[in-house]
Amino acid sequence: MDDQKIASRYRVELSSVKDLLFHFLLLWTAILLVLSWLDFLIPDFELPDTLVTSYLVFLGVYIIHKETSRWTGVKLNIRPGELFVYVWWISLLAMSLLGSFLRLEVSSPIRFLSYEVLGAFLLSEISKNLNAYRRDRVGGKEQDK
């Protein structure tokens, strides 16, 4: 097999892995979101820390895979990663507003999850911008030659 075929196959495999990770993360987000609302609305229900921690680890794997591919120049299907930030922050806002009227408290795991998702998103955006800056500088130097 020549290098072009190997590189092409590698890009396809990486892209399909990212797509699978994204869809699995969407499913996990939906399940965790439902459980988070149950945790908020039913005082006796407690959201397992394991679900939150595992979700955050999986989100980190997704982001690292995406950023590594970006930095190595592998083109992947564009997925709206900010979707996860919106889901959790809209939920946190809704829970906080409802909680103030219904005398309910947003649990620590839900607050922690929202903060961590935002932090992961910010790190991803920093990486994306640094990569774009690096590519512009390298591309600009090559054009100057």
C-alpha cells in the first residue's frame, strides 16, 4: 500500500471514530440530562457521581481526539461541540430559576458538571485558535518565500 492510500484510510478511520464518539456522547448527554432533572425535582433521588465523572472523562476523550486530529491536519466532519455547553448551561439556568421559586437546590454534581463542560469547551476553543494562528503563520511564511 502506498502512503497516499494509508493516509486516506487513516483520515476515514479517524473521522468515523469521532462521529461514533459524538453520537455516543449525545446519547449519554440525553440520559444524564434526564437524570439531572430527576435529581433536581425529586429530593430523594441522587445523581450518581460515577455518571458525572465518567461523562466528563468521555467528553475529555472526545475533545482530545478532535484536537489531536486538528493539530495533525486530519480533516474531520464538523460537529457542533458547543451544543454540549448550551445543553448544560440552559439546564443550569432553568434549574436555578425554578429552584428559586420552588425552594429546590441545584445539586453539587450538576453545578460541577456545568462548570467542567464550560472549561473543556474553553480549552478546546483556545486550542482551535492557537492552531489557526500557527497555520496562518506557517502559511504566511511559505507564501513569502
